[in-house]
Amino acid sequence: MATFWIILTAILVSSACAILGCFLILRRMALVGDAISHAVLPGIAIAFLWSGSRDSLWMLLGATVFGLLTVFFIQSLQAGGLSSDASIGIVFTALFAVGVILISLNAQHIDLDLDCVLFGEIAYVQWDTLTLWGADVGPRAVWMLGITLLVILVVVGLFYKQFKLCAFDPALAAACGIPVVLFHYALMGLVSMTSVASFESVGSILVVGMLIVPAAAAYLLTDQLGKMILYAVLIGAASSVGGYLMAYAMDASIAGCMVAVAGILFVLALLLSPKHGIVLRYVRRKYAAR
Amino acid sequence: MWNWVISILSDPNTRWILLGCLLLGFSSGIIGSFTFLRRQSLMGDTLAHAALPGICIAFMLTETKSIALFLFGALIAGIVATFGISWITRFSRIKQDTAMGIVLTVFFGIGVVMLTRIQHSASGSQSGLDKYLFGQAASMVLTDVYVMGGVCLVLLVACLIWFKEFKLVSFDPGFARGMGLPVGVLEQLILLLTVIAVVAGIQAVGVVLVAALLVTPAAAARCWTDSLALMVLLAGLFGALSGAAGTIFSTFVPNLPTGPVTVLAATVLFAISTLFAPRRGLLARKLRSIQAKSTYMREEQATLQLSSTQPQTQKRGEM
């Protein structure tokens, strides 16, 4: 049963991240996703101090605000003339530092372990259950992630055409009257929410892995956005299951193994993809030369 | 006030740590200027994350906790990471930022796997490897300061010797290539020096925050000057100040790790620079635009006044 909850949590994380990750890498904002997943830390810490407990909904909302704040600061610095990579680097490190300081200084009030924030501890999620109306309805992490995934599916599903256009051709989108900035913030808000919801299970740093790697592998496998999202979700799920098995066999960090397996799948896609894989391109070139 | 300063400097341990962090901040600021100009600021973050498996492998192979060995392992991992990124970008349609993200997280994930394996093993608790995540400058000893000093010296000497070449390669690599300079080699050299600075910085501020040591002082220095030499010097100075501030504050407040305070000090310096630097600062620009507007308004009014008296005389003339 424990295995079921762990794998379910992991699949929820990887699915949510995979959908968002596809849009992120198409918009070349992979590292902004990295920045957001680090920068939500002070939001989590403040929400903790405020509510005094892990009261999930407020923490989710409060920390999501920090993600949006990060994007706002990055945009402001860029508008002021600073190059994009420097703006990202300055903003997220400053916010992460604030978060670490808040957690270190308030250790007795915050039930957060810094290591847990970085790596998560997915093996423990099953014991932290939610009680609604006196009934035990399952691990809280599963609920939070489930709601997050639902929100993502609804938002992306409703505005699929807009997100798609903004990802491929923002200029055309703006010319069509689509509020590109709004959708940018919407995407980043979803990323922020996913980081917060996932940090307990896989930690903030490895959320980035689930955001980028399955989506990148899917990017090499197809030219259609719909299929890319589907492949990314499948690869993410495969990484979760494979990673759990690997961690079980090696007695190592579950989250780390999941990202490692995702990396292996990415390398396989890089080499063997029928359309863009290196090995097959080489073979095709040799045959064409004949 | 002086008693306070003396009390800090009287503890030899604090002196060493302070010196180490000063040197580290200084050298990071210097090499950071070049990566900042080349728009490769996040490379430092990627290299820092990628260094973790290198450190773990170094520990697993030798079973000893030696800073020099860790540095060597991290260096190798950093170089492998750099090759990985350029390989992915060159041989597939993946863009550079995504490639950096992939290498960053996959290497870090592998590093975390190794870290947990080490921690579960017999000799794990002695490794002190988890210090590398958030930095623990307070655990620096004299040998660490020697290593830090050595690193700083290497970086300084390299930047001095090849200053003109780095300058040209950073601003106009096409022209440099046309002049016959080995641009590829020089770029790899800058990257190597960055890896060295990153690897040394991980000890003091930890994996996640070491990018800040490279970027923030350089960005702050950029606001004050257009001369590269001055910018590099200022960046080093800002870095050193941040390192010192971080060490001092975390000595006085218990439970406070040095890394975040150093980064916040650097960010505060950056904020001050962005706002108050002459010519490039926000305040200066605002004042200039207000001045320009008021000059424009005065000229407009003068022209209007002039043209309001003109038509009367013209009409009389016409009639």
C-alpha cells in the first residue's frame, strides 16, 4: 500500500510537471522554471510562520505568490537593461537565501527540514494523511498534487490554443489580441503552484528535473505539441516508477533516482529517436550518401 | 565599535574564515565579471549542481574527506558537464537553456543518489558532504584557507596574464578569431576558471547559492563604470565585502549559515548600485529624464511665447 501511495504521488508530480515543462522549454524558459522552484522557498517559510502549521491551502497560495513575484522581479530587472540570465541568477538566489535564513532562524516554529526542502522525502508522504469530516481520506500530498494537476488540466485545457500560440509565436499572439503577458504569468503561476505542492515529495530542486527532462525527451520524439505533452507525461510516469524501483534496489534517495532514470530516458531519446535521434540521423546520412 | 571589531578579529578561527571568505568573494567577483559579460551567468549555477556527483565519487573512491580531492572531483564533473551541454546543443535541436537545465538536474539527481548511498554506508557520517548543499564556512580550517588562497591566486594570475585576450573574446569573439587568437581555447579557459571558482565557492555558500557569488557582484560593478578593468576590480571588491559581511553576521547569530547572508549582502550591494550609481543608476536616470523634460518644456514655452507675439506683427505687415 505504501508503494502505491508513493508511486501515485510521484506520477502526479511528474505529470503536472511534464505538461508545464513542455511549454517552458518551447518558450526557452527552462531556467526560469528552475528559478521559480528555488524562489518559492521564502513563500513556504512565511506561510508556515503565518499559519503555524502545514495548512496546505494557504501555503500553496502564499508560496505561489512568491513565484509570481520572482517573475515580476526578473522582468523588472530585464526592463532595466540587465541581461536575462543575470536577472534570473540574481533574483532567485536572493529569494532562496531569504528562505534559508527564515527557516534557519525560526527552526523551532517551522517544522521544515532544509534537506527535506531540497530533496523531499516521498517515502513519508503516506503517513501524513488528511482528515475530512472525521474520515481519513489519504495522504495530504496526494490531495494537494491532485488538486494542482486538476487546476493545470483545466487551465491548459481551456486555453490550449492560446498557450500553444504564445509558446510558438508570441508576436503573432500579441497581434491577434491574446494577452501574452497574462498567459506568461499564468504559466509561471502554475509552475510555482506545482513547485510548492511537490516540494514535500520530491523537493524543490528535483521539481526542475521533472519539469525539464521528460519534456525535453518528448521534444526529440515528435513535432506535434499534443503528442509532445502526452509523451512527456508517459516518460515522466516511467521515470517515477523506474526511479522508485531503482531506489528500492539501491537504498538511495527516491527523488534522485527518479531524475536519474529520467536522464537515462532522455539520453535514449537523444540517441535513438526516429526523427531526431543521433544514431538514426547518422545511419540515414550514410544511406543517403550511397 | 572598535571593541566589536577587535573582538571579531581576536579569535583566530574567525580570522581564518574571514580571510577565506574574503579571498573567495574577491576571486569569484573577478571571474564572474567575464561570465557576466558573456551572458553565461547561469553556467555557474549549472556547474555547481553538476559538481555534486564529482565530489561524491571523489569521496567514494578515496574514503577520505579532503578538500583538495573534492575540488578535483568537482572539477572533473564540471568539465564533463560543460562537454555534455555543448554536445547536446550541437547534436540535437535542444536549445542551450534547456540543455543546461537537463545537465543541471540530472547530474544533481545522480549526485543526490550517491550522497544518500554514502550517508547510508558505514563511513558516511564522517563525510561532511551535506555541508556542500548550504555551505558551512564556519567549518573552515587553516588548510581550507590555504586552498582558498591558492585558488584565488590562480584566478588572479590567470586574469592578469590573459586580461587583454579575455577582454577581446568577451566583447568581440569574431574579431578575435580574425586576429588569429585561439578563441575556442580561451573560452574553455574562462570556463575552467569559472569551474574552479564555483568549486571553491560551494564550500562557503553551498551549491544553490554559489551562482550569486559570480553574478551579483559583477552586475553591481557594471552599474558604476564602463571600463572593464575598473569593473573587474569593483566586482572583486563587492564580492570580498559580501563574503566578509556574511562571515561576520553568521558568527554573531547562532543557527545562521554563512551562505545566505553572503548572498543577501551581495544583493543589497547590487540594489544600492542599481539605484544610486551615477549615470547608470535608476535615480540618476530618473533625474536626467526629469531634467531633460523640464528643459524641453522650457524650450517649448519659449517657442510658444515667441510664436504668440509673431502673428500680430505678421498680420499688421500683411495688411
